[in-house]
Amino acid sequence: PEASAYTAAKHALGGLTKSMALELVDHRILVNAVAPGAIATPMNDMDDEDAKDGSLPIVPLTRPGKTQEIASLVGWLCSEESSYTTGQSFIVDGGFMLANPQFNAK
């Protein structure tokens, strides 16, 4: 509820990533997106020390992500090792998108 603009923007990012990947492939430009879930950042009133097991039970891994976990994916996407990867959206959310809203940690 009350998140239609946010939701539309998130969905648009996936389509834009795919379209741009196809449009720019002839220029050998790779286009990918990173879609992080709850990450321990000041925006969420947290830092990496708050990313402890059990601190976020609505996520299957039971914790928010650490900034380094997002940075490592971005680093890989910027490296030669990802040179055959384009048009992809990488969800980094501790399994949140896999769980239904009724998910409860054990």
C-alpha cells in the first residue's frame, strides 16, 4: 500500500536494463542492474554491525545485508570476469523475494 510509484520504478528498472542491453550491445557496452534488499546503511538507521543473524526475521537469512556484499557484486560486474553478462538484474536480498509475506524465522 502507498508504494505504487516506488513499485513502478523498480519494475521499470528491470525492463530498462534489458532494453538498454540490447540497444548498446553493438557498442560492446554491458548493462546490468543490482537490486538490493534491506541493507545495513544509514538510510535504514543501521550499519554493518547491525547485520547480525536473527536481527531481521522477515528475511530468510534473518539479517540485513552488508554494504560489502553489494559492493562485491558491483566490483564483479565492473571486472573482466563479467564480460559475458548483460541485461541482467541481480537481486541481493537475503532470500526475501523467495519468501511469502507470512514468512516467519524459526
